[in-house]
Amino acid sequence: MADTKREIERKYESDESGLPDLTGAGTVADVLDQGLVELDATYYDTADERLAAASLTLRRRTGGSDDGWHLKFPVAPGVRDEIRAPLSDTVPDELAALVRSRVRGAELVPVVRLRSARDVCHLVDADGTLLAEASVDTVTAERLNRAGGTTRWTEIEVELADDADPALLDKVDKRLRKAGVRPSASPSKLARALEQTGGTRSRTRPRKPAPPVTAGDHVLAYLREQRDEILDRDPAVRRDIPDSVHRMRVATRRMRSTFRTFGTVLDPAVTTPVAAELKWLAGELGADRDQEVLAERLAKALDELPSELVLGPVPQRVASWADARHGSTRGHLIAILDSARHQALLDTLDALLADPPLRGKAARKPAKVLAEAVRKDLAKVTRLITHALELPPGRERDIALHEARKKAKRTRYAAEAAIPALGAPAASLAKSMKSLTSLLGDHQDSVMARHALREFAAVAHAAGESAFTYGLLYGREEHRAAAAEAELPGLWAKINSGASV
């Protein structure tokens, strides 16, 4: 079974003179020599190095205290999540699944072998508590998957101990710099090995894309951001990281909305079938996300009730329902991510962005083209809000407000895509649409919560339990929905008065 470790470290160049004295750096009271460790790691990737291009590393390592397979995901500069699995001859299934969105049907093969002689020291405080591990690594790298050679270097690595204060690394950094030690030019040993043994620099350390110039450039830049978000969220969804499903679902919606809004830039004959597949994926993701949101809402509402108003096993019923639904939807969601249909969608997105179906307006200057598209979306929101406000409270208005919310999201995403070209007006509109969708989202959540509460009450009644608490929560949800509807005219008037792109 794989486990996870948050790795916080910094790497430095070394001239083989060893580790400078770090005693007194921050709270470091002593530096304890731990001896020499021999490490032997083989790194795996696809033939075209897709993992390296995404700053992911997958290795099988022997030696030291953590023999086994390690898969590392970047979190922030100098911070990575390391997923570990026991030593085996082949890539463990649980790690292979976590890189499937990048690898897809390609084979994982050995690309680099790194052998390191690691001279280890422990940095401890006055009580002997471990603060960090510092090492001097003499590394020999051998290229395995293409014509290339070997290379050798020495580096210093300082890794923060679990639960230690990250500020310590700044103190150590200051001491190292004072001693003439400089940060490594490569983000990882693998990146350095690939560059120095025949690796393509553009794949291991991608260059920033050129600034967008045309309308097509701006739309494609936004679409690439969403494609990358879908790929980045895939392993997080598999690891059940909070909010990962929501973020992946939002990325699919943004892509689909962008295809619809900018039909004068990208050919709808090509993008419409892709949008349909994105809608399918969003729907599958939504089964888990909607359940998660509703469960959190009901649990919070129960927590806010005085205990004397909670009659019967209401919290237990809600918690059991949430756990059961999450377990079943989660298993289904993983199957979706592993499906041939999902993998084909990812391939289609890559192909579309590599060879986009540009139309005539794609080559024009962005300001006019993007503003025109955003204004059309805003006009649709205006019609829907006006229609909803003319309806009496009830089911028809609920449906109308939900439709307005969906169009407001589309307008928000269109404005976001246009911000680099249109600046403050687009940013202001995106912010306004976010406020509108937040209000309408709370209203829709209330609609869904009331539906669930009716079902809970029916089950409780059939079991001979009191339905009082469910009825009380239902009434509170009605009040929240009414408050949102009462707030809407004022918010809409404010948005209308300042909306311009």
C-alpha cells in the first residue's frame, strides 16, 4: 500500500569541499554525522519523457532507509509530495494509476540511473530533536533510454524534518550562501541528469510560451490552462484530495464554455463534439462533487441547531448516507478516469490544441473579437435574470434561476479568458459574475437540500422516527432561498450599472 510524505528541501551546487558548518543556523545546536549511504535509483518515464515535462518523477530506489518506489508531485518551489510503495520488480499499479493521465497508453521504461554516495548529517536543536537532514551527494548519472552518456556532479541537499519550522531552511540558506554555496540551477537530480546526458531541455524544463498576440492566441492560452488543470487534478482526484474533484470539474466547464463563447475563433464543427465529451466528464465528476457539497451543507446546518431540536438519529442518518454515497460514487469515478473514453478525450484535447481549428477572426486583434463574444454572453444572462425575476416564487423560478446561473458562469469564464487582452473591465465583469453565481449557487443548493430533506423525512417516518428535525431544516432552507431571491434584484442592478467590456 502506498503512503505519502510531504518533502520540503533545497538543493545547492557543491565544489566537493563538503558541508559548511551549520551549527548556530537558526535553532541548529549540533550537527551529527550519520555516515555514508549508497543509493541506486532508476527513473522511469515514457520514451518521449512526458513525466519529466510535467515535473513528475517516478523511481525505483535501493539503499538508505526508504527502499522502494517513489512518485513525486510538485506542490510549490522546493516542495513535493512523495508517494511511496514497497520495492517490487515492476511499477506498482497504484503509482501507475496516478500517472495515467500523462502516460495513457505509452509504456513506462527506464530512462536514467542515478547512483549516489550520500554523506548524511542530522541538524538537531538543543534538545536533540531532528530539524533537518543535510547531505553531500556525489552523483553519477547514466542515460538508459537513448544515445547519451554519463555525467557526474556533487550537490548539497537540505531536507526539512517532519513538522519542523520551514523558516529554518531560510536560516540554513543564509549560512550556506555566506560560505559561498549557491542554489542548484536544476530543480531535481533527474532534470540535471536529463540535461547533461542528452535530454531535451525544452521537455525537462519547458520554456514559457510566447505572450498571446491574436484573438486566437488568447483563447488557446486559456484552453491550455484548463487542459493542464484537468491533467494536474487527475492524480489528486485518485488520492481523494479535498476540492480536487471540484477543480477538475470546473476546468472541464471552462473549456466547454470557451468553445461555445468563442465560436468565431474556433470552428464549432470541430469543438462541439469535444464539448459534448467534456460535458460527459463534468457530469461524471458532478456525481461525487454535488454529493460532497450537499453533505457538507446538511452537516453544517445540523451543527447550528440546538441539541434539543435534534430529535432522533438525524446526524447518524446524514453521515451514513454521505459515507455510503461517497464510497459508491468514488469507485465509479476512478473507473471513469481509467476508461478508454476518458483517455481518448485527453488525446483529443492534446490534438486540438496542437492543431487548433482556427477561423477567420482568430487572426485579428483580440480586443474587439473577445469583447464582442463576452457581450453576447452577458446579454443572455440579462434576459434570463429578467425572466426569472418576473416569475412568482416556486419551481419555475427555481429552474429559471438555475439556468441564469449556468449562463453567468459561462460569462465569467469568457471574461477570465479575455482579461489579458481587455484588462480591468474584463476582470471586473468576471468578479461580478462570480458574485452572481455565488448567490444563485446558494439558492440552487437550497433547492437540492430541500429535495434531500424530504427524502430523509420520508425514510424516518417509515422507520417510526420523528421527522421534526428534517422539517425544521427544510424551513430554514426555504428561508435561505427566499433571502437569496430578495437579494438578487439589488445585486443585479449593481452589476448592470458597472458592467462594460
